[in-house]
Amino acid sequence: MSHVTRLTLVSHAMTDAMADGQFPADEQLNDTGRRQAEAAARPDIRCGVTQLVAPERRAGQTAQLLGLQAATEPRLADLDYGCWCGTSLENINHHELQAWLIDPAQAPHGGESIVELIDRVAGWLDSLTASTVAVTHPAVIRAAILVALDGPPESFWRIDIAPVSRTVMHFRGHRWTLRL
């Protein structure tokens, strides 16, 4: 029987930027987010696994409230929104936003394209050798799901990741599977 690596990806809890429809900056959790993370804390998430967290404050606060002693992993960083960080959707140039949403290779905001994010996450997934719990961002989790399913980058926006949700994947036999 081949070795199985279990990966549990936890999306960070709610922030004001999420509630207000803004592109995230390095904001902290809001009161709702803190309550979400505290309610989601369960001992089973931290038993005998490597614990990792994205470098942003919202991910670190979520990990702490979940009771994790997680090491920072830069490749779990949120999608780089470039000059759009902290900006609400209504203040973004409509044509640039549409280009970015339609073409996953575009990054008109000076940040990271969806294709670049997927490549970064794929490299991180390839590096995993032990069962891991990772607190990160919805965009990173979407990218991991696309890697596991060999899904096209155009499907990125069709995956909804809720705050403090858990996505479980297994690596066995040289491939990732998504566990629902």
C-alpha cells in the first residue's frame, strides 16, 4: 500500500474587506471572523500533522484561534492583487476587471495572474511530504483544487470557498484527490 499524505486547507475567517466587497490588503479578522474561528477550533485539526499558515495577518489570527502553532509558508500567500489591494470593486476600472476575470493569464492590476497563482500553489503541493494542515486564503484553496482535478484555470471563479471552511485532499499514487 502506498503512503498517503493528507492535506487539510482551512480558509481564513471573515474580515471587513470580505464583508465590504474589497480586494484584501493585510487586514486583521473582524469580530465575526474571530467568532467563526473560535467556533471552528477542534483538537482533531492539530493532531500529528505539520502546521502551516500564510504570511498575512488574517491567516495568522485564524490559525492562532484554531489553536495551531503554525509555521509561516510564503507560498500560501494570498493572490497578489497589486494596485487593487484595499480597493472596492466599484472603484476598479471595469474593462481591466473584466479582462482579469475572463482571462486567467491577465494581471492588469500589476499583481499576480490566476495562472501564476496556480503554478505557485502546484509547486507548493509538489513539495509536501507529510500530512499537513494549512491556514490560507480562498484563492489559494481554489488553485489547489484546480491542481488536484487538473481543472482549467478558467474554472477558478466557479469555486466558492467559505470562511473557516476545510478542504481535504489526499496524495497517493502520484496524484492528488479531493475528498468531499
